Amino acid sequence: MVSNTPFRAHRRAVLLTLVVSAALAACGKDDPQAKLEAAVKALQAAIEARDTGDVMDLLDEHFQGSGNLDRDGTRRMLTATFLRFQNIKVIAMSSQARVDAQTPTLGRVEAQVLVTGAQGLIPERAEPYTVRMEWRLVGGDWKLGDLRWEE
């Protein structure tokens, strides 16, 4: 008769690893820095999914962007861009996110970003944009309040 002891020990180790991972993930859910980073990733995913509604859900009600872009202008721009480009990929070359130590309801993110689409780069350029984002903690959720980019 073959013993199942090594198999059971391995299964218990895997189960223990999953439980510990879940516990660590649960601890991180209340961490403002982790939540800020998750919000940034959610924005990237919503853009790549071409989901205007999900992007808009991440914007603060007083959102402002480069070129006097407000929420309505952002919705129009996203709709037009998503209709024109079927495949959009956001590539963060580098990114730094931090919660303000003096004002823990304020988060800042700076990144070097390439945006690509089915027809090539959007717009046609091979160099990354410098993107600066200011996020505000509103009701426990990070909302994008200000977005600036430089070419």
C-alpha cells in the first residue's frame, strides 16, 4: 500500500500558503498606498478595456486635466478614442505612487507612459509621455482629481 502522507503534506502546505496570502491581501486592503496603486491599475485596465464608464467612475467630480479638460470633455474624448482605436495598450515605463504624509487623503503618481493602438502609437510618437496624477481619497476610494501630461 502506497502512503498518501507526502501528498497530504504538500496539499496542506499549498492550502496554508493560500490562507496566508489571503490574510496578507486582506491586511493590504486598508493600506492607503496599496489602495492608491490598485486605483492606478484599475484606471489602466479600464482604458485598455475601452470602458468609458469604468474610467469615469474613477474620476473625482471636480476632475481637471491638461488643456482645461473636465469630466464632460474627458467622456467625449474617451468615447471618440475608443471608437477610433480597437486595441489600446498602456505601458508604464516607470511609475512612482505615494500618499502625501501631511495630507493622507491626497495621493500623487508620476509615470512615464507609452500608449499604443492597433494602428500604431496614439498619437504617432515613440517617446513616452510624462504623466502626473493627483488622486483624492473620497469615501474610502481613490478618485483621480487632476491629470497632467507632458510630451
